[in-house]
Amino acid sequence: MAAGDSFYIATPIFYVNDVPHIGHAYTEVAADVLARWHRQSGDDTWLLTGTDEHGQKILRTAVANDTTPQQWADKLVEESWLPLLETINIQNDDFIRTTDKRHEEAVTIFLQKLHDDGYIYSGEYEGYYCVGCEEYKQLDDLMETPDGDYAGQLVCKIHSRPIEVLKEKNYFFRMSDFQQRLLDLYEERPDFIQPESVRNEILQFVKQGLSDLSISRSSFDWGIKIPWDHSHVLYVWFDALLNYITAIGYGVDNDEFQRRWPATQLVGKDIARFHAVIWPAMLMAAGLQPPKQVFGHGWLLVGGEKMSKSKLTGIAPSQITDTFGVDAFRYYFMSAINFGQDGSFSWEDLAARYQSELANGFGNLASRVIAMVNRYYDGLVPAPAEYTADDLKVQAVVRAAADNADAAIQSLAIHDALASIWTIVDELNGYITLQEPWVLAKTEETRKRLGTVLYTATDGLRALAVLLSPVIPEATAKLWTGLGAAAGLGELTDQVIVDAGHWGQLPVGSRVGTLEALFPRIEVTETAG
């Protein structure tokens, strides 16, 4: 992307039938890292997240908890979903709720347009319905359970709960009209759906033929009313998908809408079909551009299973952040899992990576270098003398890491970006071991060489602070202060991230501070989850 381009990124809006777990947080952090990176690249960036609050599942959950759906949604948003953003340090630009007046009004405008243009008709529908998924199911989405509470019943493969057979008069969206246009879109833009595994699955699904989509319900009333027939409410997915455009002014503020749309959309792979089939078809029907990209990331697995509240495998983000801190949470999930593939979470792996990569690898490097500048140069960053091959190698590694990390971010490969940046950590640790500044400090003859080594180490840390700031914002802010960089370079978040690899930016004479351990040692016994 050229600097100054629009970069609009959206997470799915999360269902408020329960509290968030680390699977939700994983998506939020990924979107936040990408948004922070683009902001620091000078792009016109917008990060949207929010909550999905209509549908039968919310209604039933509210009734079971002896409250109204609106009160239930308000309570969950206030007590759980908004605090999640703080817990994991998300810098979102907007938070949309499907019960917001702005959303409901814009949805009505969109629906009326599709109806007026002949894309919606009435008919009868009978089918297998999973309340957990809020979706009609095909037979191959179901299985018969041999034993247990639901022995002999058809259950949803995702939720392992019995389905219901529903028959009702509905309004339908003519989705079948868009089969060829969708296939053309996938062919013309191979990167529209990523990763490749999700793209192939969607392609196969659409090639088999598309049915028209039932988009209304008359058996309950918790939802947005169909504007021309108030006895029906809008199907929750049709309602929810529209949040990505209602939040940026669709039907109300055309300038803002044109400025932001289309979006890069991060979703879990289990909901990729909604976002890569139904959603672009809806937009085409309304004469709008499809999203820029739909990226279906993998699942977080605990004990080999996708996390689920109903199966008690959901882990609250605070269970991790309370012990390891927010930055470690963000770093671990972005580096330990290939973004796009399933990844397994374990407390042991988290503890091991925290110790080796964050505490020993990065944190210890930063502390040692700043301590040596304080010890040998009274806290002032020394001037480098002539650079040797070893110094030039560090500079080359820093430059390559910055370039490679940016290229990886553009293709949403966050784990690859971090792996590239970490080459600087490894290079600097090896460099300091090899150069032995504590030996150079012993005689006046090697004083100039000592200055070059410590300047190389501090400017390397300056590059690391900038490149890692989207991922570990708290630790890098402390490092920036410790390097005394703000006086000569300005705030950390004002640094142009794509220029981080340009050597020699830290002004000679910058006064370093003292740096407490960025990632303090944690006793492994504390991590028992």
C-alpha cells in the first residue's frame, strides 16, 4: 500500500449470549496489530469491532436469565465485551452494536432498496435449524448421535446440540442470482478469500449451486422489523453482516462511506462462508463493492478441541493477562500461531516462550544495553566511530527485518512479520556476546570501538521499539522512554514504521533513563491454568 491509502479493518461482531474467551481476543488482537501497523505507516486507518445482539439465541438466553434481550445485551456489553478491549489493549476507532439506532436505520434503508429492486420475495420454508448457529442446516452439516443425552437425534456438527425443524412463511433474498458473479469475483481476485484452504472450501461450496436465502423470521420478535411487513424480523446474519457498512455511514453519510469502504475483514474460518458468499452477494445486489478481502483465520484449540463455552474449554483473557501481562498475551498469540491455521494453546508453551523470547531474549537485551550506556557513558548515547563488518551486518539485518516485516503485514502474515523482527533481537544478542563491550570498556585504546558497539546496540533497540510497538505497545513505550528517544525523535507512535530500518536515527547524546525489567521473571507455578 502507498502511505496515505485507506485501510479499513473489521473484526466480526461478537454474539452477546455469553462472555468473551481467548478465541475472541485472538481475532481482536490480530486486527489491532494490523491497524496499529497501518496507522504508523501513514495510512488512513479505521478499526471497527462490536457486538451482535439480535436473534433467537439471545432471546432464549435472556428469558433463561429472567431478563429482556435488551437488558441482557446491555449488561454483557458493559460488563464483558467493552472491558475485553481494555484487557487486551485494543485501539479501536468505533464499536458498533446491532441494537444501535444508527445500525437499525441504515439496515432498513438497505433492505428497502433490495426489495424495491426485486431481490427479495416471499415464500414458504421448511428446514433443519440450529439455534446455536442461527442458521438453517443441510443434512451434511448434521450427524446422528449414537449415545449420550441426544442418542438417535440429529445434532449440529458444530454445537453437538439437536436441531429444530422449522416451517414458516419467510422473505427470501435471491442469492442464487449471484452464483456466477461470485465465481467471477473469486477468479479475478485470487486474494479475495484467504488463506488458500478457506478459499478452496468456499469455491467448492459455490460451484455446487446457491439456493435463495431465507432472510426473515415470524416465530419471534427480537430483531429489526422488515420495513414493509412488521410481522417479520430480519434474519440475524443478514442484520449482522450489514454492521460493516452501517458503522461507516451507509445511507446517511456518503462521504464517510466512500472514504472507508471496502474493508479488510478478519473472521474465524467457521463463519467465512457468511462473509465470502452471502455478504458479497448482498453488496452486489445493492450496487456496492464487495469487501477488499475476507481472511478466515484458524481456530484456537485447547486440548485438541476448538474453544467453546458449552464444552467448558473457554479461557478468559484475564486469566492470562493477570499473570503474564497484556503485552505477553498479544505477543504470544501473534507469534506462536501461524495466522490462518489452527493453533494450540497451552500454559506450558506460553510460560516457556515468555521466559526465553520476551524476558531473556528481548527484555534482557534492552536492560543490558541501557545499563551499559549509563555505566560507561554517564547515560549519554555515544557517537559511533568507523563501522566494521560486524556493525554493518547488524544494520543489514535491521533493514531486511523492517522490509520483510512490512511485506508480511501486507499479506496479513503477522507471525512471519514477528519472526522477521525477532531476527534483530537474535542478531543484537549475538553481537553483544561477540563484541564484549565490558572488555572494551577496560582500556582507553578501545574506547572508540566501545562507542560504536553501544551506538549500534541502542539504534538497533530504537528500530525494535518502533517495529514491535503495534504488538507490545506497553513494553516498547517503556523502552522508548528508556532510550531517551522522544526528545530527538518525538513520540513512539509518531514514528513511520516502514522507515524503522533506516540506520542512525537515534540522536547521539540522547540521555537514556533507567529501565526496569520489561518482562519480569514469573514463577512457572503461577501459570497453572
